[in-house]
Amino acid sequence: MAIISSKKQPSEPDRSNAQLEDLSLPLQISESGQRRRQSGVELVRPESEPEEHGKPEEGLRPQKLSDYVGQKDLKDVLDIAIQAAKVRKEPLDHLLLYGPPGLGKTTMSLILASEMGVNCKITSAPSLERPRDIMGLLVTLQPGDVLFIDEIHRLPRITEELLYPAMEDFRVDIIGGKGRSARTQSIKLAPFTLVGATTRVGALTSPLRDRFGLIQKLRFYELNELAYIVLRTASLLNTPITTEGACEIARRSRGTPRIANRLLKRVRDYVQVKASGEVTQEIAAEALELFDVDPCGLDWTDRRLLSFMIERHNGGPVGLETLAASTGEDSQTIEEVYEPYLMQIGYLSRTPRGRIATAAAWKHLGYQPPDSQLSLMS
């Protein structure tokens, strides 16, 4: 059973370059690579604390709610919940976070534990195969602790049913013996907060979903938010970078912080081997082209799916199984990994007859869209 226990640790802390406006942050990135408040006061660029420099890979996650970039609505809701729980001296209500992968669900659970001054135990639903697995976790929780279960929709049925009384009454029921000698024993648990994360909220059973007091969705990030994250991560990794370079990486990150940090590390490798100095817009674009990530964040597989639909089926409609068989990709992978982003940026449409590549996808790949597609755009 894979379990990670984390304690709170102190740490510290913006659709084109011409229109990089701060919509939700108190900070704004200027053309000169510095951050300015909207009032015009000039601030230094995001810098890490000395403790973060000691272990840069471990300091990428923010440790405080105020340092968490983006998800403003979610932060407002959780800030109220945290303050109310502290006033009542009670643990936070159980929280369910859902949304695409890489948006910060695990990070948010660690921040909640840090803000409440408690420990956070992290595990994943597939590792809780037997009742004793979840029992071993629950009985070791201290008052107020946060238990984070990733991919909670994949919990085995028997494990899920053990959670019901644990979430509502902070107890677990154990049946000992067999037949007439069977007895039920209840074990009292310390009050705790369960944070569940899932990419498929519809796959949760109603009894489990209804037991969460807070159900919140994480959205994709804006360009300015991702650029700020890239600047902060670059500071933690001791990687010199310009604001324009951070924007170039952010633009290709599919609105996902995890991808932004991954691309930054690949650009850092490229600079260390093929170039020198700070990461500029030109160097970032050159490096990401080498890693087959285009300016819209599409990789080789994304372009292959769209090219197949355009070249073989005149843009569609094409059935999912036909796409899977023709491209060699699993149908579930296409549906859950590639299609959401292509639909988000308007390059793919789902219809009852199949998938259709939009006129924007035709133009992005260098094809002339047919008149039927152009009429849909007008």
C-alpha cells in the first residue's frame, strides 16, 4: 500500500504576449520581466526562500493558501471553511476535488493540512484493496488530520462502505467470528478530514458523493497564472528566465501547471546542453519544437489524430473506434487524454455521428478548410 505522510512546512512564494492581463492575481507581469501591482508599485520577481533552495524539487508545491496561484473561487470557499473550522476548533468538513489531472488537487490537500496545523496522509484508491488497508490508515489518524485519497472513484466496494460510518460518525465497524458467534465491534476514530480527488466525479456512487460537505471543481489555468507558476518554479530550480520565456512555456502547457513545470524542466535541460544564459522566448520555442510541442500545446499524437480525420475523412465525422484502430491508440486514451484539450481549444467537436475536426484545426495544421466548415465559423 503506497502511503505518503506529509507535515506542514513553511515556504514562500501571468492569450498572447501583447495581451497578458492579470485577471485574478494581485500581481501582473510586465514586458520587462518584472511584476507590478496594478497601482504601479514595482515589485521584485518571485523568489524562493533559503529553505526552498536546499531541496528545490521538494519545494515546487506552495505550502500556503495565499501562495497557491489560480483557482480564485476555490480558494475563497476554502479560506472561509478554514477560518470557520479554526473558530469552532473542529476539523474541516470532508472535501471532494474533481477536475482534469495536473491542476493541483494533491497540492491543495497539503495546503489544507498546513493551514490547519495538522498532518496529511496521502494514498490512492487502487492501493486500498482490502479492508485492513483502509483500517490501518483510519486508526492511526490524529485529531484533525487530513486523509487524501487520490482517484477515489476507483475505491473497491467493500472499502468504500467502510468509509461511510467513518466519514459520518468517526467510527468503523468490525465483524468478528462466524455464524451465531459473529459479533460487531465499533472502533472510535479521531475526528479527521477526508479529501477525495477524482478526474471522473460521475463515476462516484451517490452514497459516497453525498457524504462530502464540500464538492469543488478545479478549472484550467489562464496564461498569466501559468506564467507566474513558471517564473516561481524557475526561481526554485535556479534557472534564469525572462518573462517572455515563461509566457512561451505557459502558452504550450495546455492550461495545466504540472505540464508547465515539466516543460520548464525540459527547456532547462536544453539550455544546459545546447545554449547558455537565461531562457528567452526564442530559446524556449526552439527547445519545445525539439520536444515536438507546438505553440498551441499540441504534441505529435494530437496532430496525428487531427491529420487523420482531415486527410482520410475530410474532417469527419469519424467514430471513436475508427480513430483508435487507425492511429494505434486505445479508445479510452483518446477519449480521456487527447479529446478534452482538443475540444477545449475548439479543434475537435463531438457529434452523434462521430468526431469532427473544426476549421480552426484545419488552419492550424496548414490545410484549407472546406466551405462547409467555413460557413460554421461565420
